[in-house]
Amino acid sequence: MEFTVSIGSALLIGLITAICFAGQLLGIYTNRVLVLSFFVGWVLGDIPTALTMGALGELAFMGFGVGAGGTVPPNPMGPGIVGTIMAITLKGSGMTVETALALSYPFAVLFQLAITATYTALSGLPAAINKAIDEEKYGKFKILSNATLVAFLIIGFSIGFLSAISISSLQSFVEAFPVWLIDGLTVAGGLLPAVGFAMIMSVMLKKEYIPYILLGYVCIAYLNLPVMGVAVVGAVFGLIDYFRNDDVVAVAVVDEEDFSGGI
């Protein structure tokens, strides 16, 4: 059965995307893949598929989403909006979450290019704002100060709305690929979370953490613990390390007391 998105749902997805995308200016992380996927799934009535897409996207973006040096990573709206819409609306055509994740990455790069162009276009704002203050034009100052927020709202709404009403185009885009390539992208999509996790581990990994990695492997591979069980075990060791460090700091403070007065 063909999945259709009404204009009302498309407008709602566009509005949610605009708010979530502009939220990154406030540092509240609403532009994360998991957040975007959840709201898209809520609008389209398939939250389980949306959360699966969001979780896979978050794992992949643990590595791809971190910009090294001057590099700019792909934008989370690719898997968060386009990927989730594809995973839900094309599920009846055999689309898997892994394939949707792989197919959404070109859109993630495209969205980031559009955002970079927007930043470039708005690069003259600080000078214009300073000039407005010097000329005591406070009305103009308020407008220019909120220009970036308005631009983000417009871009977010456009991406969300156009993605939601372009289901037929997305389906044509997917059907243009041969079956063997779709199968390959499905495998690649399944590997992306592992690659992203490995990339972030290559930055964070220290030799002191190796025992915890081995413990997690044993919990999953040999003890068959669920993810929540492994998280609880990790929390136990985290608390042990936290309280042990507190004791070390307390001992260090005692050792540094000044007895020069003879007391």
C-alpha cells in the first residue's frame, strides 16, 4: 500500500524541523538525529521505526558528526528527516532502516552545503550590527540580530516540508538504483553505526579504558545481557571510579595542610 503524507502533516514536519534546527543556536541539541526522527515518526504514526532510525543515525554520527579541524561534517537533518521519511513511507516497498540511513547521507552533505552557503551570505551581519549600534538605529539592530535565527527557521521549514511532500521523488530516487546496489547500501548502512562508533573510539580510547571495553564485550557475547544491563554494569564501574577519585582528592587536601605554625 502506497504511503501518502497530507499537506497538514508536511506543514507540521516543516514546522518541527524549523524549530529543532534553529534550536541548535540555543545549544539545546534539538537538531540531533534522534530528536528529529522521533518527531517525524510521531507525525507519520510510526514511532518504533523512527526511533530505530534515530538510534542508528546517532551511532553513525558519533564519528561522522564530529568535525576534525576545519572540516564540516554532514548535517543530521539528512538521516533525521529524509532518512526517517524514507524508512517509514517506503517500508512497504522493502526499504530497511539501514538502506534509508545509507541513502540519506548524500542529502546530509547537500543540506550542510546549503547551511554553509547561508553562513557565508550572513557573514557581514556583525559589521552591520555594529554600524547600527554606532548610528543608534536600535530597530535595525534588533532585526539584524535575529536574522540568523530567522534564516535557520526558513531553511529548516523548507527542508522538512519539501522532504515530506517529495515522497514520489524519493521513491523514484530509490528505484533508480539497481537491486545489487541497494543490497550493498543495506550492508553499508548496517556498518555505518559501527564505523561511527569506531571513529569516536579512536579519539577517546585510552589504555585505561581497555578493561571496560573487554567487560562490555564479555557481557554481550558470553553473558547475553541486554543493552540496559550492560549500561547498568557500566554505571556501577563509573560510580566506583567517581567515589574513588573523591577519596583521593580528600587525602590530597589533608596532605597539603599547613603545619608551619606548629599546630
